[in-house]
Amino acid sequence: MVIGALVISLYIFVLAMFVGFEVITKVPPTLHTPLMSGANAISGITIVGALTVAVYGELTAATALGGLAVLFATINVVGGFLVTDRMLRMFGRRDR
Amino acid sequence: MTANEFLGQGAYYIYLISAVLFIFGLKQLSRVRTARRGNNLAAFAMLLAVIGTLLELKFAKGLDIDFRWILAGAIVGGVIGIVAALRVAMTSMPEMVALFNGSGGLASALVAAAVVWDQLILKDGLAPASAASNLGDGGITEAVSIVLSVLIGAVTLTGSVVAFLKLQGRLKKGAPIILPGRHVISLLLIVGAAASGIYFGFVGETADAYATGTIVLALVASILGVLLVIPIGGADMPVVVSLLNSYSGLAACAAGFVINNPLLIIAGSMVGAAGLILTNIMCVAMNRSLLNVLVGGFGVAEGASADHGEYEGVTSCDAEEAAMVLESARSVIVVPGYGLAVAQAQHVVRELADLLEARGTKVQYAIHPVAGRMPGHMNVLLAEANVPYDQLVEMDAINPEFRDTDVAIVLGANDVVNPAANNDPKSPIAGMPILDVEHARTVFVIKRSLSPGYAGIKNELFERDNTMMIFGDAKKVLNGLVNEFKELS
């Protein structure tokens, strides 16, 4: 029997959830806000999906939706990483 | 293997590298020393992901990429993101994260919608059949994933916007909004979402039906998102933002199933798990179950002690008297809360602490896990003012110390120091772990008025004999204290 694409995707999904749980179980409270913000920026990975649906040139409802998806995903990614860095920069100053 | 095949295959290895870097990035983000590097690493992984996607589309799928829409979206979105991130004040971080989160959810919903229009509605010569069968092999999975992506994405969007408004205090000042029969309405909306999803994927057989199903689903999900967050009080917003963060990860993950992209699934589900963990940590800190938070209405609950009753026997003093008490104190614990953030008082509190320390007074900060509007909110603010890290003490470590402390200064905190949590089993916050400031010899509460905190209940701490209220904006009061102190010395 050949394992179907869906089953492989589900394997990836379940295992990645476990990785997520394991990686983030121990976090000092200081980092909760930056971590939340950083994780939020990573959820902007949906930009990959947005690019996939925005590749066509002609203007249709589909490309318009795709272009908007790129726009909002970029806000999430760029804003998210920058704002996280701004917070973390302050912690860095402590070690002067 | 031709060069094109090589680049096409390379895209999938780039995804793999990107996924590994995301894992390392998240891991490093959870340690103070490496956090900044972790963030940079994750940002680099995102760049790799984008490069990998473009390679995959061009060389593995052989598409002729037209960059106009991509560039337009990326430039406009990039500028908005940069400006928003650089201009937001540190005190407004939680709101900003909520908004970014909402835009991520919206993007995931839009991706799914774009696939619907591209693969179904705008496609010529489709047989009159259900969306699932018209999507070809794996059509059932794809239809279900589309529905989930639109549903979760839209709930994330409107939920985040409501959370943003609540954190800004624009929506009834963050108080819970309870609609009559809200559980019934929510249930009906969930049924409605399921019905429109099923209609889109498995019942409707024309382009119009696909469109109707998708649009109705998006609308119902949007209303559901609003309804899920409005009954939750402002004090619980950290939990909500964290949970919505988890949702936006799951929405991205669903989008990954739609376009069959492993990296989206990996990164999306990792963020989903991260959000859940953080949400759980926060619920534990408040001694409440997640269900209890989500059902909402906290602080307007019935119950004998949920009165906003009048205060009796409250003593207040001015900065001069307070400075005299502080002058003879050997140990001081500062308890910061949201009021500190609102008043932007983190720098002046540091100044006062420096003056006290110069006189040999021991100064510490007691950090309640849910003080402020996000976990670690106070840590971020105090770090901005260069408060040494080792002076910030967590709740369990500092609680035994209050008994031997001369002065506790409560700065714009309310519910997290309310003794009712320990003494009054009928109180809505009964059982919530609090900072035991009442045991300090003298307690100064710096607060604008006697108005209740987010839980909407009276705080008997303010009536205690050893409590003195100093009314006013935290920053102004502290400035007054600093000036008095300079005159004394």
C-alpha cells in the first residue's frame, strides 16, 4: 500500500505540534510577550500560501484576493519580527 | 537533471532548512540570552521560505510568475508593517500584537478564498458537481481545508480586532459585553458555519453556489469571532490574544493543507502549539480553566461579593507624607500593574528606586504573572527603563517576603493584589493567586481613583489600616515623590 499525500501531511502536522509543545514548555515570564509576538510573526508563514495564489498577471477576483493575502501576510511578517526585535533589544541593554 | 529541475527540487530542500531554522529560532526565543538571535533566525527562515516558494512555483510547477501583484502587496504591506512596528509605544505592544495577529488570520482566509475563485469559480468547463469532486484528487481534503482556513482565519481576524479595541479601552472600556442568549447565538453561528461549509464543499454544484457558500461562511465566522471575544473582560485579554495567536497558526496550517505545502503545515502547527502552551500558562496563573475564561462574563457574575460597594475608612495621603515614610524604610517592594503602563511611569519609578537604593534601602519589584495586559508585559516595560533583571521577583518567590517589608508600593495594580481572592470564597476572583501586599507594614496604593479593576469588584485592600491611597496619575505622583525625596536628602 502506498501512503497517500494526505496521510503524510497529517503525520507532519501531528509531529510538528509535538515539536511546538516541546520547544516552548519552559519559558521565563519575562519572555512571554516577546515569544508570543515572535510566534505570531512566524504564523505569517501563510505568506507562502499568499505568494502561491498571487502569481498570475491578469486581474481577476482570484489574483485580487491573492494580492490582498500577500499584503496582509507581509504586515504580519514584517511588523511581527520588527516589533519583537524592538522588545528584545531592551533586554539586551541590561548586559551593558 | 536539468538546471530547472535542480532548482525546482532545491526548493523543497530550502523548505526543510527553513523549517529547521524556525524550530531553532523558537527555541532560542524562549531563552533571555539568545532571544534576539532566535528572532533574527526566524526572520531569516521566513526569507528562505519566500525564496523557496518562488523557486518552487517557477521551476517545480513551471509557472510564469508575474510579480506585479506580489510586489504591490509586499511593498504596501511592508511599509504598513514597518511604520506600525516602529511607531507603536512599548505600552501598546499587546494591541499591536493583536492587530498583526488578525492580519495573519485574514491572509490565511484570503489564500483559501483565492483558491476557491482560481480553481472553481473562474475555471471554464467545470462539470456541474460538488466543489470536492471538481477539485480532483484529494478534493475532499482540499474542500475541508478551505472551509477550516476561511473559518479559523475569519474568527482570528474579527476576534483580534475586538481584542485590540478592548485593550485600547474603546469598547465599553474593556468591560465584558453580555448578550442575552449568547450561548444559543454562538451555537447557531457554529451550526451556520458548518452548514455553509458543507454547502460550499459537498452540496452546491455551480459557481454561484461555491461563491455563496464561501462568502456566507466568511460572514458567519466573522460574526462568531466578535461574539466569542466580546463577553470576555479586559483582564482576560492576554489569554485571548494568546489563544488567537494559536488560531492564526492553525489557520496557516489549514492553508498549508489547501495548497499542499509542508512548510506551512509545520510552521503553522508549531505556532498553534506555542499559543496553546502560553494560553495554558496564563490560565494556570489565574487559577482558572480555559473553558471558564472563554465562557466569559468574568466580573459581572452574580454573587454576593461582586458588589461595586462604597468604600469606607479609606485613608489617603500626599507625596510629602509618603516620602517621609519611605525615607525610613529599609525594604521596599514595588508592585507594578497596568496603571504603570498607561502612565508611562517606568522611567520615573526607576529614578525613585535609584534614590532609595542610594540611601541603602533594598528595592525589589513583585511581578504577578498576569499583571498588565500580557504575560511579561511588566518585564518588558521595566527592562525599557533599565531596571536590573535580578530585582524583578516572581510571585511565589516574593510573597513570603512581604511580611518583612516596610513599604509596598502598588502602582496601578488592582485585582492582582485584592485579598478577596484569598479570603472570600464567593468573590469572582476567589482562588486566583495574588501578591500578598497586605502583609507589608505600610502599603501605598497609587491609583487615579477608587474605581474597580477589570474584574469589576471592590478591593478591600484599600480599606485596610495599613493602606494609604495616593490618588493621581502614577507618573505625576512618582515625580512628586522623587522631588520630595531630593529635598529631604
